[in-house]
Amino acid sequence: MLRRHTSFSPATLSVLLTMSLLGCSKANHSQLTELKTEQEPQPVVHLRVLETTDLHANIMDYNYYTGNTDATLGLARTASLIAAARAEVPNSVLVDNGDLIQGSPLGDYVAFKGLAAGEIHPVMQAMNVLNYDVATLGNHEFNFGLDFMYQTLAGANFPYISANVYCAAEQCREGVFNGDHLYPPYLIQKKAVLDTAGETQHINVGYIGFVPPQVMQWDKQHLAGKIRVESILTSAQQMIPKMKAEGADVIIVLAHSGLGQATDTPDPQAEQLAYALTLLPDVNAVLSGHSHSLFPDARYQHLPNTDISTGLINGVPTVIPGRWGDHLGVVDLTLSPSASGWQVIAATAKALPVFDHTTQQALVTADSAVVKAVTAGHQGTIDFMQRPIGYAASDMYSFLAQIQDDPTVQIVADAQQARVKSLLPTEWLHLPVLSAAAPFKAGGRRNSSNDAQQYVQVAKGELSFRNAADLYQYPNTLVAVKATGAEIKDWLECAANQFNRIDITSSAPQQLINTAHATYNFDVINGIEYQIDVSQPAKFNGRCELEDANASRIVNLSYIDATGKRLTGDAFAAQAFIVATNNYRAFTGLFAGTGSHKVILETPDTNREVLVNYITAQSKFDSATQRYLAAVQPAADHNWRLLPLQSPVTLDIRFQTQDSEIADHFVKTQQFRPMTKIKTLPTGFAEYRIDLQ
């Protein structure tokens, strides 16, 4: 029984007094009882759901590339938000939404050395301190192979769930066989809670988790024939009714998936489906991730049926708390008893930051218990990053990587090209080998000082593994595809969506960079020559979907063959090429010329390992003299350029890069086109004018 408070309005008290004076019959007493019941407030339960996502092994508030404390990120900081959020309410749960064990040098370090039998991964040591209730898989959990994932997750003191991942081998792990879910699809926990009357109640809290099915393409070399991943949406439609039938009062969806398109008819195989999940019956909250976005946020204020003030999409509380522990997701649910159990009668969602980028002030300090839990792993990572790998003849900074050919992209492309040439089967040796690479760290979306630090900064001289990890951020593997020249042109056309269209008739300030286009999708292809005409419309959008079939930004595209003959136009379009790239690019099929049917070479080598070995080979370390006999030459060859623009007016074309002395000097000494610094911005960026005339 629920205990009810006795509280009466003035009107009710007046009625009671009058009836008592007149004397109460049995009928009158019945009426009073009914009136009393109607006026009393019903006790409810407030349940707070806390979410971390896309931590990418960023546990400490520390930048392993610079060797400095970083107050903008890290689970150690998020943990302080978790403690404060828990203290505010009587009832709370804590969940993680995946992409946990890969993405920072700490993750690389542990994967490199491996885990001994019974050893607990530092990430899990930190999470165990915080007493998580449940977690789901992200796509990056699979990056180091299934055995490493199984061993890592076995160290968690909390359960893992995943509703759309199945075992496809004879046996995947202990007790999990062909056709079984790799981890339980969902979990219903009977949770003791306090209601607003101070009484203990029990609520059946249901959790269900999902990962993008595209993981089968991204990590094919680890997963093919071992697991299968079904549609997020179809799996949810099948299993959420089962959870409800099994007594779940509340159903919380842990979707390692971005918001996606606001449509009533989503593609079931889509990667980003959080919006679609809010449309399903019986879903009470959607905790999202994967996209590294923030929700609720003003950028989504025009999304249909969305209230960013309350964090509701289609009436369902939804949250995406950024990346790397820079935010904590908070969903507050109010539940009321009903004939069938408990029902949600009110809800809100928000994302709390660890750092105020407007004032440049830290909002919390690192949690000492989390810091203590990962002390050994943290120091091991610092030592790991110091391993020498070679010597560079010049600086490698990515401050201009989106504006002109760049040394940080060049060295990666050169390393990939050399390795693929050495591995090509005889049947492909007659074809020219190109190399596609992108600037992974080039300022992000330009939103904050955290973004302003996201540049490769590798000074000339002796290089360590820390520098290699800075140059190539992800543990992708080297893959080669076979593509025609026509496909390569469209590949580059999609990459060129990174630029806003410049109006050559306007003298008003115009921003050159389309910050909505992810920098890792600005592929540069080395081994050919081309120019980009930013006065033309984009042929494709950021997802490589056709926008204007007649548009052409890629001009003067050519290849010089082994005889010195330059191929252009139809001859270039018809030429077949081998393109060295990474597994994510090769298997997704996003860009023209990619897709599993285009792959002709898969290697077990990570792109970073290929880069390290290339730098070491180029540097020629002499063990007898303990000196480097040569140095890697990372200078850009400027095989691609922005096309000079013809205009009757003086154009004012602008871009942003880091505001620092080192960036100023790099721009001044390395600019391919004239660039002038105009102003500094509070976000840590500087605005420059580039002369394209």
C-alpha cells in the first residue's frame, strides 16, 4: 500500500466543517472519504538516469600528446559531476553507452601490452569505482579484436547488454554459441526506490542496448564469420514489446547511435537512429552517443517535435553527452503508480559540462578515487608514449590542413603508399598506387578551446610513439581498393564538400570552411594532381549523397604515368588505380570507389604501425653510434591546391585556425597562398583572410 499525505485545501476544510456541524450520515461519510481521496496528492517516484558515452579511454584529465593536464575532458572529471548529481536525488542509476576502450593513448597502451590472465583494464578499474549499473557496446569496443574485448569486459563489475549483436561462430565465448546474443539483449533490474512520501517502492527498470551494424564493415578483419550485427530499429521493434511483457515499468534505450534523420520512415539499416527510437511505443528514455554531439543543444532547435529546453524528442527524454567525458548526460523521470505497475508522467533531459568554454573555467575537479584507480595505467601510458621511433627533418603541424596540402597528411599518405606497394599481389603490380589520407586533427567544429587544441603539433627532431599517435589518432588497419579515375574524381568531390561555396561577386566576409563537414572526411589523394574550385556548388553533401549532378569542384585532375605521359579527362576517368586507405574508409562504401566489393588488399597492420615503421626506416638509426643517419622528410608536395578565383571585386575569404605563437609562425612561413591574421576569438581560434585571387 502507498502511504498518502493528509492535506486539504481551504475549500475542502470549509465543506468538512459545515458537514460536521450538520452531522454526518453514513452516506455523507462516504462522500467525505471520496472527496478526501481526490484531494490528496499521490506519492510519486523521481528516478535520475546518468549517462557517460564515447569516453574513448579518456579516464584522466590529461593530454598525452602535450603532457599537460586538460580540464576539459576525462572520466575523472565527469565522476565529480556524477557524485553531485547523485547527491541531489534519492534515486539514481548510472550507465555507459559504449566506445570505451579505444581512442586515447591509454587505450593503445593497454592493447599493445595486452592483459594478463585476471588483469583488469584501467578503464574498468575506474568504472568499477563509480558503481555503474549497466553498459552497452560501442563500435570501437571491437577495434582490438574479440578476444581482447571479452577479456576487458570480463573485468567490469556491472553487466553488459547488446540487443543486435549475435554469435556467428560455433562458440564465441564461454556459454555463448552460434545464434546466441553475444551479450544479453536487455536487462530488467528490480530497483528499490524511495517515493515522495519516504516509502520504499520497487520499480522494474529495463535497459536495452544497440550498436551500429556498420561495425561489420569497419572491423571486418576482426569480425567476419565470428559475429553478426542486425538492424538497430528492427531489433528494437522486436524486443521492446518483450521487455514490456516481462514486466518492465521503465524502458531505457542505450543507443550507441546518433540522432539521424527526423523521419517517420527511417532506413532500418541506418547508422544513426536515435530520433527513430523515440517514436517507438513504450520507450521512456533514449540515451544516445556515437556522433560525439551534444543534445539538447540550440543547434537542434528546429528539429521536428523537439523541445531543447526540456530535452524531449517526440515527448521522449533524449540526451547525447558529447565525447571523452566532457559532459554527463542526465535524464530525470517522474513515475506514478498505475494499475499495471508504474508509468512515466514527466521527464526532462540535459547534458552537464565539466568545463565552461565561455569563461575558460573548470567546473569540477578530478575525482581522487578514479585518479587512484588508474595510477599505474596512467604512468604506463606516459612511459609508453616516450618510446623513440625516428627523426624528422621538419615540423609537422596541421594548422593549415584544410586550406592547403599538409605535412601531417603527407607523411601518412607516403607511409601507406609505400606499404601497399610492398604488399601488392602480382596481378595488381601494373596499376599505379595512390594513397588517401585525411586530417584527423584540424580544429574540430571550432566551437571551443577544446577544439582549438585539436591540431597535430609535432616538432622536428627525435620522434616518439606519442608523435605517431598524434599524427594518426585511430587504430585503423591498412586496406587498398581498386577504383577508376572517374570514381576517384567523385571521391574527391565528396571530400570537397568541406568548403563553403564562395560568391565571387561579393566583397562581404565569407567563411571558407564548412565546419559541419567532419575533418576526417576531407580525404586528400596523393599520387595525382588536382585543384578545387570553391566558387562552384558541391556535388555531394557530407554523406556523399548526390546534391547537384552537374556540379564539379575538382578541376585540372591528372596523373603522370611511368612513361611521363599525363592522363587527363576521359583517359584519366578510364584509368584503374589502387588506392591505399584505412578499413573504415574502404569498407563503408560512403565515398565513390570504396565498399567491400572494391577491396583488393586487407592487411593486419594498423595505419599507425605502418607510419611508425616508415618513420623508423626513413630515419636509419645506427645502433653502433646511437645516432640517426637520416631523417624522414614530411614536406607537403602540394599535389592539390585551391583554384585561384577570378572576380570583379576584392574577395574577403576567411578561415580559422589555432591562436598561438607556434601557429602564427607556421602560417607565416608555410602559407601557399597569402594569408593575413585578422583577429583572435574567445574560443581559442584566430581568424585569417586568405587571398585566392
